[in-house]
Amino acid sequence: MARELESYAVLLYPVRSVSNEVLTALLNPIPSVDRLREVLMRPDLWRDYITFKLKVGEMDTTDFKLEDFLGRDLVNDVLRQYGVRLIQSDEFVEISVDFNEVSQRSLDTALRKVC
């Protein structure tokens, strides 16, 4: 399922698990997407898309291709107060953001925490 908005598009997959709350939240443009686009257009990591996994209570992405680093636990101690964690996944460090309610405002807030 895809939806084109003003300056970006959203692709939802798998369609059978997309809730009405998610569809409603994506009806109108989310302001922080433009800031996210700026982050993705870095010369060393040019990307024209980003994949987010929405799970109960969190939103995750590995698309920034962050590498694990010494002191990640200390950084997580600081980030915890903002509802953000860096988690080692199979290949890269995953950015995980607390995401409790599905709405346009909560999506905007979560995306702002990512970038």
C-alpha cells in the first residue's frame, strides 16, 4: 500500500497488518520528514528512502548503517530520558524510539527523535 504526500511517499508493508490508526496518522504530511530527508542526504550516506519497523511500543530503523562503538551503553543511559536506544542488530546498530500511540503527532515526535 502506498500513499504520496506533498514531498514524500509512504509505502506500507505488509498490508494485512496495517491498522486504521496508522492509515489515519499518515493522511496528512508529517513535518519532521523534511528534516529526516536532510539527514539522509549526507554525502557519505546518500539515501532516498528509509525503512521503519513499527512494533508495539517502539519504532526501529537500521538504515543509518551505524556501527557499534565502545561506550554505547553510556550513550544509551543519556538517550533513555528521550525515549531513544541504540541496539546492536545483526549487522548495524539500530535506532529504537519509544512509540506508544499511533497518531500524526506521535509519528512526528518519533521521527524528530531519530534525526
